[in-house]
Amino acid sequence: MIFKYSILIASHEPKYYLLEQIESIQDQTHQSWSVFLSDDSISNEWQLKYSEHLTKIGAKILQGPKIGFASNFLSLARNPELQSDLYAFCDQDDIWDKNKLEDILQIFTNLDNTIPRLYCGRTIIVDSDNQVIGQSPLFNRAPSFKNALIQNIGGGNTMVFNNAARNLLLACPLNLHVVSHDWFFYQLVTGAEGEVIYDPKPYVKYRQHDANLVGANIGWSARIRRIKLLLAGRFKDWNEVNVNALLTISHLLSPESKKTLQLFILTRASNSFLTRLFWLKRSGLYRQTFLGNLGLIIGLILRKV
């Protein structure tokens, strides 16, 4: 049996790097795929620049919802035209390893795909000239809903998922407001007792440049940026959005996940730090590193979670 992929590109004014991404898709050792591109651009002038290359790969170009990158990816993943065995999110300015689709396919073919499964992994960080800067953090603790509530370990540009996982997205309201499509997807799949597969081997070169919406999560500058976001209350705001989204789709969550979510709500709502710490302990929530968990405690002290 030949497994087919739908490659899902959510674009917005792709000016410089889309061609390299298209070429890396063309060079894949696994060649059973279709490309769907949902565009949020103000104009379609960029399509003239890439029209020949998009035609070569048979890309189907769709109109995006124009309300942000998360909605663009989620609306594309739920498009009824998609009929595949596996689905791969794809950013407009990355570069894929030629073995990406084939190697990830081997993981899925050895599993029961009636269960929602979501693959994600590390990335190689490159600059605008495709020079290697480093790699995204290596996470060693197991993916779970108790981690997903307070941390996203899966970059959307690495994610591949099966139809059982896609069906979870299809069961969500179309107007659901989320912080990011990848973080929500991590929460959704783990919360519904699916499996998230975290791969320490990188298959994607993630291009770090000034126009990126989300920066690379490496180095002390990234740590300082996260501290500033914490102190500014950004994480608290994000958690509020995520909790509201999860309450909206709570019928999809397992009883254990619902319990964990309620304990997280109690943790955030309690007036006393000691009470917040007690509920955090009861919930079992964790981040992937010691410093991350220390930051979580500090956030609880300051009521910034």
C-alpha cells in the first residue's frame, strides 16, 4: 500500500524563500503527495513569481481566512478537499530533508492509525542565508496533556498527523480561538488520549529571519525573552485563551484530562500562593526542564501563569 500525504502550506506574503521549500518538497524520496497552499496575502502578486514552480508540484491554492497564521493552518487542515493517509504542516520559508516524508511514514506504518497520532520533532535553525545557527531544544520528558497545558514542545513546521488526529480537529468549532495551531493540536491530541511522537532527529531547517512570526527557542536571548513575556503577563493571557478553547471542546477530552484541566484552573484561580502550589502539585503539570519548572513556580508566585 502506498501512503499519500497532503502537504499543508499556510502562506502570507511569501517574498524570498518559498522556492527553496518547494524544491525540498520536489526532492523528497517519498513522492506520493499533494500540496495545498492556503494564502492569507493581501494581494496575489507573489503567485506570479512562483507560478511555474507551484504548477510543477500541482499545488492547489486556496483563499485563507485572513485572521492570523493559526486560523490559516487550522482552516486548511479541515478543508474537505483533503483526502490522504497523512498530513504534514509546512511553513513557507523552511527547507525539508529529502528523507523527511519517507522516514516519518515508516513510523506511522508500524502503528495503529485508528488512534489519533501526531508526530513532531526538533529543527535545525538556519539564518536567512541558510547557514546553520544551532538546533531547537532537545526535550527528554514524555509528551503528555500535563505538559501540553503549560508548554508546547512541537513546532507546527515539523508536525505530521493521521486521519484519526485530523478527525479531532474536524470536531472542533470553526471559530475556535487559539494561541497557535501547533500548541492547541498538542493539547488536543494528548487530551483526547491520542499519542504525540516527539522525534529527537531533525528533518526541517527552520529559517530564522526578521519576518518570522515565531522565533527560534534557543540560547540565552530566548530565555530572557521568555522571562520578559512572563513578567508582562503574556503567558497568563495565552493560558486564558487555551483554557477557554479546551473548555469549549471538553467533550473531546478524556476524564483524566478533564480532571487535569480543572486542577489547572484551580491553580490559576487561587488567591494564596501555597494553595496554588498545592493544586499545581496535585495536577502533575510539568515543563521539560528544571529551569522551565522553576519559571513556572516564579510565575505562580507572581500570579503570571
